[in-house]
Amino acid sequence: MMKLKRQNVRTLSLIVCTFTYLLVGAAIFDALESENEVKRRDHLLSEENMLRSRYNITDEDFNFLRRNVERTVSYYAGIQWKFSGAFYFALTVVTAIGYGHSTPQTTGGKIFCMFYALAGIPLCLVMFQSVGERLNIFITYALKQIRKCFKLHNQEVSETHVILVTTQLSSLVLSMGALMFSYYEGWRYLESFYYCFITLTTIGFGDYVALQKGEALQQDVKYVIFSIVFILFGLTVISAEMNLLVLRFLTMNTEDERRDELEAA
Amino acid sequence: MMKLKRQNVRTLSLIVCTFTYLLVGAAIFDALESENEVKRRDHLLSEENMLRSRYNITDEDFNFLRRNVERTVSYYAGIQWKFSGAFYFALTVVTAIGYGHSTPQTTGGKIFCMFYALAGIPLCLVMFQSVGERLNIFITYALKQIRKCFKLHNQEVSETHVILVTTQLSSLVLSMGALMFSYYEGWRYLESFYYCFITLTTIGFGDYVALQKGEALQQDVKYVIFSIVFILFGLTVISAEMNLLVLRFLTMNTEDERRDELEAA
Ligand SMILES: [K+]
Ligand SMILES: [K+]
């Protein structure tokens, strides 16, 4: 049991890699952002002081005002919990994107949200992997047909071909999505691309969130549908890629373990 | 190709399930939160009006102040990008938690963040699955030893036993974590539990974020280490559970496809 099996070596290497990756990442983020943070903070605080002294706001009132503004952000962005907004929220829960642009405020809402995520996230994960795998099968089939059309001698479609197509497809989804969101939200293209990327990796910072302007959630049906379809289709394409690139690594240890057992028997 | 294979039926059922789940969820969230939203908004806006009229703040200045407050939130929570803060941020990127308590503000930071997530999320996913699988093997081994100790006749340890233990373990991590964070952050126990749950499901709304009070990120080394270990250990336990409960469903279509091919050959 205690001798270093391949599975243990692999796990240890992965832990070392991840920690190194985190330390290097932290150093780079520190280098990129720290200086700007201090400058930006000083600038914002001097703006704050200017306004406070112009109106002579007391400390107590200003703290009260700050808390008030922090809490009204989502309300200034429009009604969040009428059906379409609640649907958008539910989608960010089950996909684990979790922008946090609006979060349950009632105790009942918080408790329901936990139960909802508990069943919803696994369901959603299995659904996306299932559809992604179907998409891969469809791409394989389509590539074969194309090769037949062009009467190519070698009609075999390798996994590498399918990976190339899904990679192309996800780049296309990202860049087209970025174009559309930049049009609808008035973001610069890079910001919009960053929003799409952070959404489809399910990080979902919430620094940029679609449908949070001009009551879009309640008024602009076309844009609501586009945003939801973007998330659903985008995650399908990413899942198709993960199905080919990552899934085999997730089961590696388990498969090695099974082989060891068979060999031992 | 077009006849309804088992894989297609499964995928279709999953799509129908997910959409139903989203619609039902949206309806419940609407019912739970909509009324409170209107009340809370009216209350906050009347507070805002009271303060504005007390100081007679112009529309232009108030909008300026609002934008200023929104941007200073993370700075009031302490220095975010010095090494320990940058490490905490990097961890929320590679785990895809993405609280968004602090996000890259420079163009360089945003671009690096995307590349960082691109490699980091798969690495982290594979690492957690690998460690989670090792944890399951260890639990199986420990259960066997316990049965030996008690000289039980049947020394077989089934998967169900291991699932029960990891479920117990994850409940323990959640409830102990909730206790600690409620102590450190002064949250009510339910809020603290909600924070732990939303973190370990990697939703990461960011409505509650640890280490955002009293310069904790830079000053309270013990608490920083506890928070990071909580995320790492918590996600390992969840991964161990996912390894047993969900992973097999992710590969179901692919395995059926392989079987079909073998049968066809
Ligand atoms: K997330
Ligand atoms: K998030």
C-alpha cells in the first residue's frame, strides 16, 4: 500500500504543479495590478474627499450613504427577480457561473438556492457533457460527409480533427459573442471578449454582466434570449472540447487502479 | 444515423429535464424574492432621497458619487493585490469560484487573467479529481482496517460505504467551516453556511467573501491560511464525492458509443 504507485506519483506531481502555478500566478498578478491599485485607490479617495467636503457630509452619514449605494447597485440595474430575471439567475446557479449581480436577500431564497444548486449543478454538468458528446459525434459525421463529397481517398476522421473543429467553433462563439455584447452593452471589444471568456469558463466575476442596463431583463426580449442562448450554446461547445481534451485525465487514476486490481487478481 | 439511439434519447431527456428545472427554479425564485425586492428597493431609495435632500446633492454629483462608491468597495475592503491577495485571487480563478471581490483593472491584468484561466482551470480540475480519487482509496483502506480491528466477518467495503463517508466528511467541512467563518467575519451561522456552500460548489456569488474585513488579507496570516486550506480541502472532499457519484454519468454517452461500434464491427 505504501510503495509509490503510479497513481500516487501522478497525484503528487499535480499538487506540486498546481501550487507552483498558483504562486507564479500570484506574483504576476501582484506585478500587474499592485501599482495600479494604489494609484486608482488614491485617485478615487481624493474624488470622494472632494465631494464630501463640497457637501460637508458627516462621517456617519457618509458611511450610511456608502452602504446604501452598495445595496442599490442591483436595483439601479433594473428589476432582478421578475420571471426573466429569476430565470437568468437560476441559469447562473446551475451552471455555477454565479455572477452575483443579484443574490437572494430573503432567508428562504438563500436556503432554496442551496438546495437548487445541490441537484442543479450535477444535472447541468451531465446535460452539457451529454450534448457536447453528441456535438462531437455530429462533427465527426459531418467531416466524413465532406470528405466523401470531395471524394478524398482517406475518409477516416481522427479525434484531432474533431478537436480542431471544436476549438475553431469555441473561438467563433467567443469572438461573435464579444461583438454582440459590445454592441448591446457599449463595452470595448476587449472588455466584451473578457466578459464572454469569464462567463464560458464559469468563473463569472460579475464585474461585467449582460442584461444589467436600461431594464433590458424586462424590456428587451430579443437580447434576453440572445444572452441565454449564448451561455447555453457556448457552454455546450466548451463541454464538447472538455469531453475530448480533459475527461480522460479525470478518470486516469481510477482506470489505473482498476488495472492494478486486475493484475493483482 | 438518424434512428433514435439510446444516447440521443438520453441527451434529449437531459435537455428537457434541465429546462424544466430552470423554469421551475425561476418561478420559485420569483415567488420568494420579487416581493422583498420591491419593498427593499423602495426602502433603500427613500433612504437615499432623505440623505440627498439633507445635503441637497445635485443629480450630477450624486451619480458621480455613486460611481465612486461602487469602485471603492474593494479598496475599503483592504489592499487586494499584494502577494497574499493576489494568491487568493489566483485561487478563485483556477477553481472557477470567481467571487469578483476584486478583479483585474489593467488591460494587461485582464489579458493575463484569461490565459491564466485557460491552462489553470483544467489543471486544477484534474488535480482535484486525482486527489479526490486518492482520498476515496484511502477511505476504502481505512474502512477495511476498522473492520479488521473489530474482527467483522464481512470485510468487504462497498462503494456505498465510501460515498456515505465522503458525504459525512463534506457535511463536516461545511458545518465546521461555517462555524469558523461566522466567528471570524461576524456573520450569522446561516449566512456563513451559505458562504461555504456557494464557495465549495464554485458558484462564488461574491455577496459574502472571506478576508475582506480589517485588512485581514495582509494582517491575519492564520486566517488567510485557514481560508485557503478551507477552499483546497473542501474542494478535494467535493471532488472525491463527484468522482464516485457524477463522473460515471459524464462518460456514459461515450461508453455507449464505444459499445455500439464494437457491436457494429
Ligand atoms: K463561478
Ligand atoms: K462567480
